[in-house]
Amino acid sequence: MRVSLKDVAEHAGVSIKTVSNVVNKYQHVTPAMRARVQQAIDELGYRPNLTARHLRKGRTGIIALAVPELGNPYFAELAGAVIDAAAAHDFTVLLDHTRGDREQEVLVSQGFRAGVIDGLILSPLELEAEDLQGRDGLDGRNGRNDDVPLVLLGEREYDLPYDHIAIDNVAAARVAVRHLIGRGRSSIAYLGARTDSANRPAHLRLQGWRAELAEAGIPAPDSLVGGVGGWNRDDGAKAMARMLDSGVRPDAVFAYNDLVAIGAMRVLHERGLRVPWDVAVVGFDDIAEGQFGAVTLTTISPDKQAIARLAVASLLRSLEGAQTPGGHELTAEFRLVERESTLGRR
């Protein structure tokens, strides 16, 4: 038998409106009254009908998160954080996998799931500004979609009226390189420059690498830039092998992400080079895998929980009509996590 708000109200000895205020998390309820109603809810096993609640507001209760790679641990961990942040507001998350393909990113951004979702969080790799400009003025009458709020994640920068959430990638790269310089390294390679597109987001981390070396008066020749076709473990391994085969032997590596760093570390091991004594390594993303290798990985750790909270909060503000016009650049924090790949074993 389904427990109703009326049942809870009678059990707690309060009005239905008071129970509704507690269930809907309204602020103007005294702590004592909230505890009293919550006790009745727990004792009766009341569960709110979230579907009905969303439908009353003309919503589905579903938001979508579209990421380039579900197999990439960073995006898997970010997805988990978004799911948790959405659940705190009684929303369900639908996951989309774009494979970093521009056509798929355009399809997702133009609202092909209109009518199914209330909002979209998109982490694009190839999407261009012109792909999003046609999104304005869309409406349900002609099969297009203007009511679905859009929030963008990641390093791509768009001068468009959509909130964009990222960390300061240039500053983060500089912190990583500064750490290596502080450990006495003077020939610091960057692994992760994309070979197939000049507009890929890796340019911001490459920019930070160059800026920090320049400030320290350390050369940054092109021979120390390792190009990759992707950002996975095998891409890092191939880039590291090509650099070593060319006769370049850096004493440190800053990698675009942890997967590239892990691939590079494997090749260094195979070539008889010890991490960090011969070559120190810093990654980016702070994925769980980096904590469990034979040598744990020093990395830049973006605040994934904050990124998720900011993204979900932005969508909710738009849904409630509280969002001010125009895009907002929202920045999440990051920190350097020092481990054995630069410090050695203690």
C-alpha cells in the first residue's frame, strides 16, 4: 500500500502543507518540525513520487551528460560526480557517448533528445562555435529545441551564451612544470600535443608548459614536444618511444593526462630508465589508477565534484528561470598531488 502525504501528516500530527514543505526541501521550516516530519517519513517508509513532481512542472526529471569517452577513467569519475550532484536535486542522468566526434557532438547539442531531457551537460572536443549558433531560437513546434539548457565543460572556449565550466588549464600546467623545476629538472618534455588538429584542447596545457619554462629561462625546443593521435595509454607509450628513439632523453615529462603519463612510464621502465630518478613524471586528472601502479603518479587533480555541482546548479538555475542572460565562465579549483613519480619512495 502506497503511503501518501496525508498519511505522513496524520502520523506526525501536522498539516499536509508542512509535510510538503519538508519533502520539497523548503528552507522556512524549523529544525524541530523538520525532524518530526522526517521521523514520520522514516517510520512509514514514505517515498515521494518524483515523476509526478517533475511532470507538474512540465519536466521529465532527466538531464543528459555527453562525454567523449566513457572508457576514460576521468570521464567515468566525472559522470559519477554528476549523477550524485543531480540526485541531490531528484534528477536522473542520461549518459551519451560522443567519441569526440564533431558530427555526434553537433547532434547531441542540437537537441535530438528534445522532449526526453530537461537539460544537457556537454564536454566537447571538436564542436565549433558555429555548430552552436544555430541552437538559438529553436522551438518544439518545428522539431527544434530552445528550452533545453546547455552547459559546456572542458577546455574549449566559446564566445556564446552558454555557461562554461573548467579549471584554469594554463595555470594548472604551470604548477605541474614548476614542481618539476623545483625538483631540479631542466629538460622537461610535454607529451600530448595532438597531431591531427590544431584546435584540440591540449593547446592550453602546452601553452602553460611553454610559459613556465620561459619564465624559468629553460629552453622548450620542439624536440621536447611529443605528438599523439589520442590521449590513451598506448598514445603515451608511442609518443615516449618516438622521443627516446629520436635521441632525445628528457629528465622529466609533463603529460596531457594520467593515461598518457602511465603509457610513458611503461616505456621508460622497458628502456631501463627509473622513475623518478632518471625521469620524473607528472600527469593530469588524478584518476584512481594513478595511485596503484608500481610507481604512484604525481598529478594535477581537478575538483571533479565541484565541476559536477556547478554544472548541475547552472542547469537548475536555467530551469527555474533564475539564470541571467549570456554565458558565464565558471572555474573549479585544482591542486597538485605529489606522489612517487616525482618524489621517489619515502
